[in-house]
Amino acid sequence: MPFLSNDAIPLAARSILTAAFFVGNVDAQLLRGDKKDNPYAGVLQVIDTYRQMQRNNAKLKIAEVERFIELEKRGELKDYVSS
């Protein structure tokens, strides 16, 4: 996750987003009954969690997650995270 190395992002926010990635990835595997890595589902959960965080802090802007959102809007996120 590109936001992990950005020290400008508070540790708490990085931790929440990292957990969101793992939850999304594992949840998708459990739902499919397949032990195959699913980074796309993980990133979708990061986006959803980020939006929830923004509801509590409207000033929160994390460029790395904003990039994920833009890629998803253009239909390019799945290919991006799979490469």
C-alpha cells in the first residue's frame, strides 16, 4: 500500500487503512471459498473506509487513496492493483 510509507499521514490513519486492506482481501477470499490473494477487494475496502474516515474529518485528504478513487472511476483500478 503506497500510503504506508507516507509519514505525513498520521499513524492511526495508516493503521486503519492497512487493516481495511487486509479485511477486504480476506473477506473476499472467504466469500469465494478461495485462498487466492485479492488485492482489488482490499483496495475497494480501503476506499470505503477512507470515505467513512472523511465523514468524521472532512479535511482528510490522502493522495494515495485519492489516486485509487480516480483509477476506480476510470475503470482502471483492478488492472492497476493486479500488475
